[in-house]
Amino acid sequence: MEDGFQGSHRCFNEWMNLQEQDLSELLQSLSLNDADGDDHTADLRELVDKNIRHFQEYASQRARLARNHVSPFFSPTWCTSLEGSMLWAGGCRPSIFVRLVYVLSGKELASHLDEYLHGGRSGGLGELSASQINSINSLQLRTIQQEDKLSANLASIQEEMADQPIFIIAKELAACSQTSTEADEALNALTASLIGVLGEADSLRLNTLKELTSILTPVQSVDFIATARKLHLCVHAWGRRRDREHGRH
């Protein structure tokens, strides 16, 4: 059977490779949509669904591996130190998805302001409707509330390390290298709690992505997902370069 660390590391590497492939396809679709002026709505929606399916498959694989060994997902050695400093519950905060849409919307609106003032339209993120903005605002509030709830749950799990029975067991052991059935049982309980938090966090990430892309138009969704993919890949590359500069391989 594959070691928990090895399996989790391989899962991450495969996910990064898949994101590179997805990014290439997303950018190609956006370029084609801008170039010929034809209606590619159905193709773009299919591409959005494909990318969401890939994320769902990745989350399912993480859940399976976590049942074997969950701790690496909260302190992943396969991530750079830069990525590790940004982790929340084994991944990114799902509310970042919403913030990214707002940033892209403002940037696109600013870059095409003259075109919009003269009646031109691109259908991109710079053209969010009032209804879309209201829906995105509502999603952001609900997502942050759920993040706060999960953060509090994770804090409680961490605090349990100083509570009974783990504190008493550690105090009474003659040496830390000693094995203890009671300690194993207590740690197993903590592990089960961490598995639950990881699963809930991944579900929140996935559901936020699904709801956000259901609010956006297909072309807006493809633009958003492409940027999110590129951001993740760039942060990983930047982190690797900085780690090499500081002697961390």
C-alpha cells in the first residue's frame, strides 16, 4: 500500500499538472471567443463544468487519502513555505474566490472604460449586473460565516491537545517514546476531528466555486477560473524560487 505522505504528495503533483493543462485550454477558449465573435456559450459552460469536476475529483481523492493519514494536509511538505504560510484548513480560503472576482471585475472595467462609455460590450467580468453583484455579496457573507465556524472548530481541536486525557497521559508517561493505548485512542479521536474539518473545508471550497460560477456567465466563469488557476501556479513557482534562494529544497 502506498505511504500516506507519498500518496498525498503524488495527489498534489497530479493536481498541479492538471491545472496547467486546464489553464491552457481555458486561455485558448477565451482567445477563440474574443477572436471570431461567434456564440461559444455552450462550449464555455462545458469547460466550466469540466474544471469544477476536476476540482471535485481532487477533493474526493484528498478525502480518501486523509482517512489513511490526515496530518500532512494541514502541514504539507509538498507545498512551498510561501504556500504553507497562506493555508487555511488544508487549502485556500473559499472567500478568496469571491475577492478574486471583484478584483478582476474592477480591473477589466478600468481597462475597457472608454469602450463601455461608447456602447461597446465584451460580456466579461467588467460587466457584472446589479443582480449578479447582489448574489455575489450574499455568497461572500455566507462563505465568511462558514469559514469562521470552521476556524473556531479547528481552534477547539488544537486546544484539546492541552486538555484531558492527552495532558494527563503525557504527564504520567515515563518517557515520550513510550507507547500508550490511551494516547493512541486520544490521538485517533483528534485525527477523526481533523478529517471532518478537512472534508467540510473542501466541501465549502467546492460549493463556493459551484455557486459562484452559477452566478457568472460562462465567459465570466472561464475568465475567473483561468485567473484562479494561473494565480495558484504562479504562487507555487514563486514559492519554489524563494525557497531555493534561502536553501530550502
